[in-house]
Amino acid sequence: MSNNNIYADFGISDKVFAFGEKIVEALRCRFDSIDKVSEITFAKVIRAMQKNRLNTACLMTSTGYGYNDIGRDTLEKVYADIFHTESALVRPQITCGTHALALALSANLLPGDELISAVGAPYDTLEEVIGIRPSVGSLAEYGVTYKMVDLTDDGRADLNALKKAVGKKTKLVTIQRSKGYATRPTLSVAEIGEIIRTVKEIRSDIICMVDNCYGELVEELEPSDVGADMVVGSLIKNLGGGLAPVGGYICGRNDLIERCAFRLSAPGLGKEVGPNLGTMPSFFEGLFLAPTVVASALKGAVFAANCYEKMGFKAVPGAAQERHDIIQAIELGSKEAMEAFCEGIQSAAPVDSYVTPVPWAMPGYDSEVIMAAGAFVQGSSIELSADGPIREPYAVYFQGGLTWNHAKLGILMSIQKMLDRGLCNPEI
Ligand SMILES: *Cc1c(COP(=O)(O)O)cnc(C)c1O
């Protein structure tokens, strides 16, 4: 087997190549079930495009105010169909996931309202949005108060504590599907449904919002199928399929999305304005590819977990565990190992393969962050990438891979870089 090491030219040793082949062989069944889910989600995506009569005119560019933009309006109907929601806001004017989340929150929370995070600390960049870390323009500055419900000791949602936390002023409960930069388990859609049921039993008018980043199309159902009033995410993650150059989405109840549209543009203007600026081909085609791309990323994540667990590192989720997002955390235990891992991912990239990632202070993040990304779209994390804050437990968060081949190459390179520095031992 090591005789046909097709990656020898990349500096991958026969030992690492053979190790990878052995792991892949054992994963055939897992890969089959990943493909099965993507077949189902693909059917959902293409059916939504057909039902909404996607046509050539929808792929044209609009500029200026963007009045009567049939492409933009059709895209939003397609998203609403996929998520089974009344409405959707999907725009290139929403820059990223944080922007989409800030928009959904600030549009639907008024002075005196209370926001609750149901599953522990939210994603790092939301700390300034909420005002947990004081920031200009935060929700706190506008008089929105905030409470967080801690997770249980095993990292699950604490439903009893949540029941106690909800009060008269509680207006919106935010639920983060993916673990983000934490090492808690990612929530399944079923678990999200349970949290929502708990909230709605107390008061049905409390808005349940799900930060859906990295979770899209991983399961047959989405959080909006189990009662979420709004689901929010980034187009340079799962749903952009690697082709969207920018963008964010919010899908949900009509009244809530209307408020988001008024906040994004201006009261009175709402969804009517917002040119597509030529993004329609990439938004539609990216969405069309997204089920397959997500499957590739999932295979990469499962492969990484199995390789690293075999070498004695802690993988979250574990090698044999079911997936609810495309993120694979691996606790490497040191800054040096994080650097070696990221170097490996970087050296497998199509773009910027020759650069060395170094830790730096990124806007919105509390500690230094290291990132490996040689992406066609800047910062795209549906493309093969790895990152992590330089702090205990020195975990890298590995994600993406537009193709399984690329994900595999990246992981083999990461193992090789670690091995070169004596930081791992790939023995079968
Ligand atoms: C990526 C991510 C965000 C923020 O998205 P950006 O596009 O980086 O601003 C928010 N929440 C979660 C869980 C994420 O993974």
C-alpha cells in the first residue's frame, strides 16, 4: 500500500500515507451514511428551486436600490422553503455570521427586554454584540439586559436552570447549535427542539433564535423544523457551498424577518431595497452544491477525529460519535502542536500554500487566534481551514473541505508536520 504513496511529492511519508489509508478503510460505512443524508438534503434544496421556478432572469445582476430584484426575491423564497419558514432575508449586504446574528438580535430586542443564552457562553464575537465585553453599539448600551444559563457538568443544556432563568422581561432566547470555540458537544436538532419546547411551555411568545452556523444540512431537519422562530447563519460557511463570496441569512417568522429587514436597510424600506450586485449565480449554485460540500466536510471531520484519536489526542466529537455540525475540535495540548497542525492544513491549500500561519489578535476575539486558511474566499470556513484561540486546552477547530480529497490531503499534511517535530506517532 505504501508503494503507491501518491502524496510523496507533498512530503508525506509512506508511514503517514499508510496510516491514513488504514483509517479510511475502516470508515466506509460512516461515509455511506453521510452520503445518504446529503442525498436527502439535496432533494430538499433542488425541490425548493423548482417549486419557486428559478429561471435565468434570477441570475442577473441588480444595482442601486435593487427594486424588483427577482433573483434576490426568489432566493429568499427558496431559503424559506428549505427551512420551512414563512420568510427569509438572504443578502450580500449581511457581511458574515456575526453581522446576521447582531442584526437578528438588535432588530427584535428593545430597551428593557431581556436576552437569555440557553447553552452557556455564546460565540466569542457575540460578547461585544451583547455587551458582555463592553462595546460601542452593543445591546447593553441600548438597555437590553442579558442572562446566561450555564451548561450541566457534562456540557448539556440545563433545562431546569433555564426554566428558572426565564422571567417577565425575557423576550428572546438564543440557542447556539455548534460548539464554537468551546469543547462542549454540539446540539442535535432534537436537543434544540427540547430547549425550545421548554421555553415555549413557559411563555409561547418568547422568541427562540438559533445560531445555526456550521450546522446547516448536517441533519435531515433544521432547527426551524422543531420550533425555532429564527435561524441565522453565514454564507461563507455551509450554505454558500464555497461559491458565495459573502453573505448571511436569517430565516423565520414573517414579523421577525420584517423587523430584521427594516433594521438592515431602514424602517419603511425593508426587503424592497438591496441590490444583488452580481451574487445570484454564486448564491444559487453554491446552495445547489452545499449538500455535497457539507458531506465532504463531514467526511474530513470524521477522518480527522479517527486519525487523531488513534494517536492519543482527545477529539470532540469523538471518533465514533454522531455529527451535528462540520467542526472537529482536537485538543493538541500545546501552542507548538497547534502551529504544526495549522502549518499542515495551510500547506495543503490551493491558495497561499507557501505561507506560515502565526497567532494574531483578531478583531472580536479575546485571546490570540491562529488560523490556517488558503481559501478562494477570504476567511471562508466551508473551505478547508483550521483555527483556534491560543489558550487551554490548546484545541484546534478543524472544518471544511469543498471536496473530500482536499480534506484528506490537509489532514495527512497536518499529521506529517506534527510527526516532523516529534509531536505525534501515527502507528496503526
Ligand atoms: C462562525 C460562527 C459565528 C460568526 O460568524 P462569522 O461569519 O465568523 O462572523 C457565530 N456563531 C458560530 C457558532 C459560528 O461558528
